[in-house]
Amino acid sequence: MRLLIASDAWHPQVNGVVRSLEHMASAGRSLGFDPVFLTHQDFPSLPLPGYREIRLAYATRRKLAARVAAIAPTHVHIATEGTVGYAARRYCLAHERPFTTSYHTRFPEYLAARAPVPQSWSYAWLRRFHGAGSGTMVSTSSLERELSGRGFTNLMRWTRGVDTDLFRPQDSDALAGLPRPIFLFVGRLAVEKNVAAFLGLDLPGTKVVVGDGPDRQRLEALAPQARFLGTRTGADLARIYAAADAFVFPSLTDTFGIVLLEALACGLPVAAYPVTGPLDVLSETGAGVLGADLRQAALSALAIPRERCREEALRYTWAESARQFYTNVELAHQRGALRKRAAKRPAAGMVELG
């Protein structure tokens, strides 16, 4: 079976959506699927103003149809609601093809942080976007409840994983020489990540920020005493996690937060607000501290045993994540096919002519 995955989030972006999709692709063949990506790289594109890392693709109907024909998919998954995702959705509806979607990003909150657009308008558009599919994948139970309360239907659970061989406790001198304790943030430097809340905390030791984005210059000016290391990945990133003393996750809008699992896998305790994502990953685990007072949560996290954090991370595997993902794809495809046949079946009491 060949799965077309349409996504606006793709390289050179470094984020949880891209990492999740990469892991799903690598696991596809062992589960009977051949995943093929449709991204901004397949079309002419322009950088998003103020956020050049994100590309806006110009996917015309003709070019998209040609690309889909070349891929010849048996199943379709639309990962994002951007220009590529919207074009793929339009194609599927025009050709009566069932498809799944996934809800990765709190777009209404992100948009409201940048422009005076009511969240109710954005959620209405997203409800319509995802409602046209045969299933919408969400990462946590709290997000599922929230979206269900907003009128989203056909919600399916798709958890996330972590590479516990790469991200592991280890002796590391990656942050040698910095005053301790070392409080770490890893993620995109954009307004919706609420990094300024972390940088504004009155904490001892050193604040370290890993990542890049459109908000970096403002954040560096806001906290000149913090250490900004730029984007780090792979073993380099794992060594940084292992060398820190606590991970601070100030986001109020993430739907999951793969960095939470990466930190825990390296034995790094987490401090976060009690919101979707941290609540689902950390609540009652003893591997992190959740609280409205992020400073106190960060200080309290220092007392958590690192082995407890590692133990919690081992519960999350990319193998289980992939199993859920591809099971959802197949079940939703079957659901969509049944719905299509039912729509074409003559109504009771009517006779087909011809």
C-alpha cells in the first residue's frame, strides 16, 4: 500500500512535526506501507513573511494532480493545514478519495498571538478542514477532549515516541564551565512558544536556549545573560540535554512537545505549566513538576531523581507510535470507502435505471 503524506512542515524546518513524520516514514515498510511525501519542495514556493523557515507553496490543481498521479497512492494522509495540505484536501474531495488528517498545531492560538483574529473564526475553519476527512489524529487524551468539545469529529489517538538509544543519560561536558544549576529550553524561538516567560524567571545558575526562529533577536536582547546555542540536533543535542540540570517548558499552546520526551530520556527532569502536553506526559509520573508558578516548578524539578525521568521516557516508543498511525490510516480509509459506497447506493424504494 502506498501512502501519500501531504505536509507543509518539512526540511529545512526542525520541529516535532517533521521528526514525527520522519519516524513514521522509516517504520512504514515494516507495517505494509510505502510512504511518499508531498511537500513545498514539489512546487514553487515563497518564504512566509517574518518566518522564512516556513515555505508557502503554489500548488496548482494541474501540478498537484500530476504529482498525485505519479505517486499513485492507495491512501492519503494530510499532516498540516497549510497551502500543501489544503491543495491535497481539495484534490481528495474533488476525486472522492478518503483521507486522514492530523492536528499538530494550535493554529488559532498562534494566529491570535500575531494578529487580531478571533480564535472562534480559526477553529470554525479548522473544524471544516478536518471534518471533511475520515479521521483526525490527535496526540493526547486532553487534546481529544478539547477538540471534541469544539465540535471536531472522528478523532483518533496517535501518540509520540522518543529514540531512547540516542537520547540517554551520559557523562557530558557539553555545558562545561557554566554556573550551575543549568536550566535548559529546546525549541523554536517564536512568540507562541512563550520563551520569554522562561527567560524572565529569577533563577540561580544559567539559562541555556537551544533553537532558532524569528523571535531570536528579541529574546537575546531580553536576556543577554542567557546562553543561546542555536539549532542542535542528534547526538549533539542529546549531550546538551544530559549536561543540564532541569528542562523548562514554558509553552502554553503545544499539543504534545516531543522535547519533553527527549529531555526525560536523557534523565532530565521537567518543569512546565499544567496545560495540554505536559499534563498528559508528566501528570502523576514523578518525572516533572507542573505549576502556574514556573519558577517554583523549575527549582523543585532539581530534586527529581534522573533515573525516574529515564524510566518514564521508556514508556514511549516510535514503534508504538507508528503502529497507531498506520492502524488509523487503514481504519479511516475503510470508513471513508464505506461512506462513499453508501452515498452512491440507491435510496430505499428506488430502482436504478440503466
